[in-house]
Amino acid sequence: MRWRKLGKIFDPTQHQLPADCKEFAQSPQALVCDDFVRIYFSTRSRDANGKYLSHVAFVDMTKNLSSVVRVSTRPVIPLGDLGTFDEHGIFPMNVLRRNGVVHAYTCGWSRRVAVSVETGVGLAVSGDDGESFRRVGAGPVLTSSPQEPFLVGDGFVMEVGGRLHMWYIFGTEWKRYASDAPPERTYKIGHAVSADGVEWVKEEGRRIIADRLGESESQALPTVIEIDGRYHMFFCYRQSFDFRLNRDRGYRIGHAWSEDLVSWIRADEELLLDVSAGEWDSDMLCYPHVFRCDGKVYLLYNGNQFGRYGFGAAVLEG
């Protein structure tokens, strides 16, 4: 798969963002409209204690991703109420059209005490074609369970043959790698199906993508597309510790393919997309999202510092 990089296409520091956000445009996710592509992303503000809160905004771009048309002036969905699963942020948010209505699968997160965070997958719908969203309920539609006890999130949903499929991540452990360091998490990619998009049946605890880095590999943000009768999944992966500043242990984009959406063959070597020397994506590639627009297949992704200074794109050439 030969990908041609288009460079960084959106820098949040160059635009006025909503909710007093100054930087970060993480996990870009596209909704193709008639005359533009709307790209949702998570950006950050700080609360009264200086801690981050994640808000979802969007940027409308020309359909070839060359120019910014408009940036939203307010978050598309408010943060959750006190004590809810998305009280402290939403990151990421996957959007799709179903029966003429825009649906959003959110990854809500809330702070914990013994570990840093807990997550769940929520559902929201839009009554104004993706300008704003309202929750279908205050709680998640996919959450922890006996075989997946924590960190359920990063849901990507696709409809195939009238059935909804969700690929998501689930935590396998929290571990303290040094006595003076906070616990770090490890997570893998799972799969669930649904008839209505609200009630989901998980393949409880099944890790559908083989590890490349060993048991401590963390896999995040799956995205799936069908090309020439075969399904392709893109995701990001990294070591579970010492990944924030060590470029050799940081995020890269992985690839797997399937004929039936059940069995997946990992094939990172087919991706042909890696870091660039001396560029905005020289240290890491993370949070991919793949979509089709006007006959072309595009991949959005974040680069260094987990998207602090924006996201870029690549187009599939072969």
C-alpha cells in the first residue's frame, strides 16, 4: 500500500478554538459532506486545577484536504455531568451516517485515584447534520465487563450487510514499571456487533490483532475500510511504557486485513507509511482514521506529541 503524504493539513495553534482551547487536535475523524469534509477532533482546555479537559470540535476542509473552510466556534457536545463516564473529556469521537442521521460514538473518560483514567464508549446523535450532538443517555453503550474489566474505548463503527460492527480497545492490565512512576496501561483491539447501535454483543476478551512488540504492546484507535473486496484495518501501536519521549518506543501505524471481519492477518510491512526525518511527524505516527472521498482513499493521522500541533493526511496511490 503506497501512501503519499500530504503534510500537516491543520494546526490548532493557528485558529481560534472553542472552550478556551489553545492546542491539540487529536484523533481526526471525517464525515464526508456534499461540498466539504468535516473533520472532528479532540482539543484541550484546562480546569481550575490546571488539569486537562478534552472537548470535541471540528474543521471543515475542501474535499481534497488542501484548505480550511471553517472551524467550529463551540464544542459539538458538552462534557458529561458530575460523576459520569465522560465527565472530564471525550477523545476520540467516531461519526457515521445511518438512515439520514449522523451518529457519534464517543470515548468518554474520567479521572481515577489509583490509576489515571477510566473510559467507556457512548452514543450521541445530531439533529443538525453534525453541527451539534445530544447523548442518547448519560451512560456508555459499551463498557467494562468480567473479561474486559477496564479501559473500553476508541470505538470505530461500520455497517456491513445491515449489521453494525464496532472495533474498539479494552485494557488488559495496569502496571507500575518503576517504583517512582505512575501505573501505565496496556490495551488490545476487540470486536462487537449490534443490530440497533445501542445494544452490543462483544467477543468477550478476544484479542483480534496479533502483537508485534510482545505482550506489552498497546494497540489503539482501529479504523476499517473495504478496498477491492478485502477489509483493511489501520491502528496505532506502541510499547506500554517509556513511549512519551522515546521515539523508538512511541506510536507507529499498524495494518491488518480480513476477508470476513472475523479473522485478521497482521501485515504492517504492507503499509509503507512511516515517520519523516525532521518533520512534524518525525517521532511518532498515531490516531489514524481512513475514509473514502471522491474516489480516493485518505488517511488522517497525528504526529509528534500526540497531536499537540495538529494532524496531517496521506492519500493511497497503490
